[in-house]
Amino acid sequence: NLSVKLERAFKTLKGQGSITEVNVATTVKEIRKALIDADVNYKVAKEVTDTIRQKALGQQVLVSVSPGQLLTKIVDEELTSLMGGEKVDIDIKGDPAVILISGLQGSGKTTFSGKLANMLKKQNRQVLLTACDVYRPAAIEQLKVLGEQIDVEVYAETDHRDPLKIAKNALAHAKAHNKKIVIVDTAGRLAVDEEMMQEITLLKEHLNPSETLFVVDSMTGQDAVNTAKTFNERLNFDGVVLTKLDGDTRGGAALSIKTVVNKPIKFISTGEKMEAIDIFHPDRMARRILGMGDVVSLVEKAQQTFDEEEAKRLNKKIRKNQFNFNDFLSQLEQIKKMGNIKDLVGMLPGMNKALKGIDIDDDSFRPIEAIIKSMTVKERENPDLINGSRRKRIANGSGTSIQQVNNLLKQFGDMRKLMKTMNKMGGGKRGLANLN
Ligand code: GDP
Ligand code: MG
């Protein structure tokens, strides 16, 4: 599974202070391997990982996000752009508009025709399904059953085997019966052959469809890409439908098809039911492939608001074991700037579970801030100066209890110890947010 492999690749970067030539090279190599294992075309995998490496090396590492998280965001952006960036709608033009469905036998054409008809019908459009797979009687029956199920009329002729004639009659029928969209389901073969290509090309020439879709089974991996290439060379289709993305399917086909044929994926099919159809969104697909919580939005949020200079300054202090309560206060300010604390914490994978039942909001920081602000500047710089009677006065001054003051001092002491240890191990480049 691609997302599991990518997650493993990112682990290499976890616990590393910054993105360097060395750690990025290792991770990028693993990402490339994961993509190729998931049936992504070798050339495509190489190109995308080269871009990822370049972008990663040019990035400033922020205190609040780990290099692994930052790289996740870069990979997400690259995968999204690899799959076309933005969603592309189908073209529905003409009176009636014709949507031609092409692809190999078993790819899911008939099922998809039904699903698309159902989707359009729900948008209050008048749809006619047309059965042009004339070689197997069962194929016509299959479409009729689906049509009944979704309550869409199916046009079929069973006394001859001329798909073009059927399709033309279907268009006339549509005009006469006020149907605005005609979906033409066609015959496929088990493999690409000349007869099938001639038939589908003929249909396209004479029906003048505003949208020709190529349906492909995503479980066929690298073959899917090759078939897409062949069909596109002959048919010059407008968009791709990826089927059978439910179950154990590898995402590789989705990643390479757009690059190889330069045509957008427009729909995905995720099951046999008529509702199992989705408009293809490259960004959603990338996130699904990455499957790592919403790290991407977290990084975006952090980048939007985090003051880079301040981050660098804090980093330096941490490295020199000089991190004090003033710095802590400043970091709290930064965290609060990022918005709702609970949202922010919830975006970290695994954190939601860990924090279940614990109430975190901006208010949780209020007593901490009050306590720190009740200290003198000297005390903030050197908390060891705070003795028993000072603790009492700080508690009084901040409207908290001695217990709360003691807790904060203890936690801060522990945190500084941890930072010291990390500095000794050479891993102290990261900021506070990554220490817990
Ligand atoms: P056609 O030969 O291209 O018309 O393919 P069909 O529409 O007849 O589909 C072939 C088989 O794949 C049928 O058993 C469908 O139920 C099944 N199928 C189609 N789309 C999907 C899908 O998205 N997911 C799954 N799991 N099965 C599908
Ligand atoms: Mg069929």
C-alpha cells in the first residue's frame, strides 16, 4: 500500500533537525521506490522525486513543524500537480449532448454509464442511455437493468449489430422525446484490437460527442497507463474515468496517467453501487494517497502565521541552553496566532486520540501566561531565583494557586532538561512544538 510505504519514507526524516542533502536523499529515494512499487511509471516517479528534492532543499525549516511534515506538504503539492492540479468538468454541449464511453471489456464502462446517468439525473437533466455493445446480449440486458434501477430510459435495438445505426437512432429518439444528454455505452475487447478501435473511432467521428471518456480499471496498474496511451493516440479522448478504486487498489495509475497521456482524470469509481461515483479532485486524491492526517493544512497554517525571525531567534536560544520564560511566553503568543489550539492539535496525526477527554483551548494558556507575567524580568530569565515566598506572591499576583505555580516551574525545568539532552545529542535544532 502506497500510503504505508510513504509513511515509512517520512519516518526517516522524523527526529531529524533540518532538511539536509543527506536526509533528503535517503527519503526521496524511498519515496521513489514506493511510487514505483505502486505502479507509477519509472520516468514519472523519477521526475516527481527530483522536483521534490529540489523544493525540499530550498525550504526554511520552521520551528513549529518537523522536516518530515514539511516534506509531506511538498510531496502532497507535487502529487496534486502530477494529477492535474485542478478538477476538470465534463463538457455537455449540443442538442442532444453526446457523451461517448470507451474502454476495454470489463473496465467498468456499463456500470459507469449507469452511475453517470444517475448523477446527471439528480441534477435534473433529461438523460438517455444507449446500448451500443451489440456483441453480447447480456451487455444490453445489463444496461437495461441499471436503467430500471435508476429510472433512466435505455435505448436499445436487438435485431442487428450496427452500433453506429443504433447510436444515430438514439439521438433522433432523444430529440423526439426531449432528452438533453445521450450517454453511449460501447463494446470493449479484452485487449486492444483493430476492430474495436475502428468501431469506437467511427462512433466518435459521426456522433460528434462533446465529451469522450476513456474508462480504465485502476487495478491493472501499469497496463492501465499503456492502454490509455493507445486509446488516446487513436481516439484523442477528453477525459479518464478510473474505476475500482475501492478495495486494495494501488494508486499508481492515477499518478501516471495524466502525465503520460496529458488528459485529465474526471471521475473515479469506487464500487458496484450506482452511488459509488466521485468527481476527481487531484488534491483530495493526493491526500488520500498520503493518508497522514491533515499534516498538510497544519503546515500551511503554521507557515501563514509563524514569524520566521522569531523562530530563528528561539532556535538559537534553545541550542545555547538559554531558553527562558520570556521565550516561552513569546512561543505561546506564536501558537495562539495560529488560531484555535484545539483545531491545531487535532490536525496532528495521533494527537486526537492522545488528547481525548482533555479540554484544550486558548483559555488553558491564560493562567500560564498570568503566572509568567507576574514574575520579574530577572526571574523569567533565571527561574532558579524563585524561592518559596516568591512563589506565594506570584500565585497571588496572577490569581492562581501555589500548586499551579509549582507545576509550571517543574514542567519548565523538565523541558529545559530535555532541551539540554537533545542539544547534547545534536538534535536540538527543533523548537518547542516538536519536543512533546
Ligand atoms: P464493461 O465491460 O466495461 O462494461 O464493465 P462492467 O461495467 O460490466 O463492469 C465489469 C465488472 O466490474 C462488473 O462486475 C462490475 O460490477 C464491476 N465494477 C465496475 N465498476 C466497479 C468499481 O468501481 N468497483 C468494483 N469493485 N467493481 C466494479
Ligand atoms: Mg459493458
